[in-house]
Amino acid sequence: MLTTRSVPERESLEFWHDAVLATLVGMDIRAPGGTYDATLRTHHLGALQITKVDCDPGEVHRSPRFVARGDGRQVFVAVQVSGVAQVEQDGRTTELRVGDIGFFDTARPFRARFPEPFTMKIFALPRELLGRPEADLRMITARALQPSHGLPALLSPFLSTLAETPQSYTAYVGERLATNVADLLAATAAECLGRRPTELPGAKRAMLLRVQSFIRWNLADPALTPQAIARAHSISVRYLHRLFEGEGTTVSSWVRQLRLQEVRKDLAASSATGPVDLSQVARSWGFSSTAQLGRAFRTCQGLSPTEWLRRERGDALCPGAN
């Protein structure tokens, strides 16, 4: 749990910026009075990250400069618990009221205004689990799915209850629940589009979710190789590679992308507090040395970690940055 009440009031908005960046994605956050009263609680359930936020009125904007940082690899599915959210994405605007479900794609800019105190429960899932192409994802954002009929009537109370009890389940049950939630969300997205969901066969999909969850929990282990992952799940390395081929990537690339995502978050967060210890950041996310981190970072970003951090600090100091 993170709360602005843990810091002096004058530091509350800056604290909340850092908390949202570390937990969700980077966004500009504005509050009418310049201070902010907000709390978030986060849990992981299989491949899902579940975050409950209770906040003062305000506005969040995931602008192009945040999208360019590369942390937007998930789709957020939000359930409005109290208050109202006025959201914009992909050229559409809508209003989420109590019980409504909304999709946000973090790979593109969006904006949400909250004119009154609100509570929202956010389910972050890997975009590939929805089984929809990019063009389809652009068509389901900024739409209020009301819980009056169809799948939203089933999903809204189910998701809201699940967000209150994720710690109640064993790892195995949690993974099964995550699989079912992903299937229901994929079906809901397909229903919204008037199409059939594209899904992996059940057993294969369940194994992929288990493997991805295992990887997330063991990112800091430098021995997280395809061989170790396969051994932990009693499958062959060849079968493991086939699972990720269906996702259009490789096991090693997927691990590297997740690690670099966490590295960028750590660099962005720590740069605001003083000098950055690159060797510590590298060790925290499974890189054997700063040199190995530097090679991976440059391959992904086209910059070294130091150059990237210098550019980010420059953005933060640029008066007209968006």
C-alpha cells in the first residue's frame, strides 16, 4: 500500500507521481489545490496486476512523452467503484459511472478527469492476452461498458470483489482465476466489437500464463534462463519456445523486455532523489554487470542507461514538454 499521508502535505503530489509511475505507468497528474490525498493498494494474481486507487479530484494525462518511454505494454481494465471518470482516448470521450467498465491502452496517450473524490479498481494485463489486433484495441478504448446486461453485468461485480480478496488465494488458484479473468475480458472485448475472441487452446494458454507469472516473480534471478524456466514447469525447452513463438517473441526477449521495463522505472524514480547506482539497479533485475545492462539497454533504446537518464532529466526540465 502507498499513501500520500505518509509524506508531508506539500510533497503529496510529487510522491503520488512517483507511486503511479512505479506501480502503473508514467502520467502527468494535476490536482486543483496542488496537494493530493490518495492511496493505492496493489496485488498480483497470476499474470494480472490488480490496483485499487482512492483519490481526491484531479486529472491524469498519459501524454506522448510518457508513451515514448516504453512502459506501456499492458491494457488497463478499470471498474469505477465510486465517483465519476471522464476519459479520452483514440478520438473518443466517455464517462465512467459507478459499476461501469472501461478499457485503457497504455501504448497510446489517454486522459482522465475526476471531478470528485473517486475509487477505481484497475486490472492490468498483458495486451496479448486479449487476443485482439492493434486495430481492434483502438476501437474498445474510451467506451463505458455498463453492467446492465451481457458480460459486463457478470464482470463488474466479479472484478470488484476479486480486487478486494486477491491475497486470499493460493498461487495455483490465483493463476487459474487470472486465466479465467483474461478469458472473460477477451470475450468482453470481442463482444464489444461484435467478433469472436481469438484464444490459445486452454491447456496451452494456462501454461503460458503460469510461465509468464513465474518469470515476473523471478526477474531478479540472473539464472533465469530458458532451461531453468522449462525445468521449473516440467516442460521441454522446445515446448517453452513454442509457447512464446505464438506470442511473436522469444523467451529471452520477453525476459529482457520485462527487466528493462523495471530498470527504466528504477532509473526514473531514483534520478529524482540523487545519483543513480547503475550497478545496484543492474543486480536488482538480474543483470550480471553494468556492462551487460548497458548492452541490453542500448539494443532496446538506442541509448546507454546514462544517456537515456540524461535525456529524461532534460525532458523533466523542459518547460513546454508534453
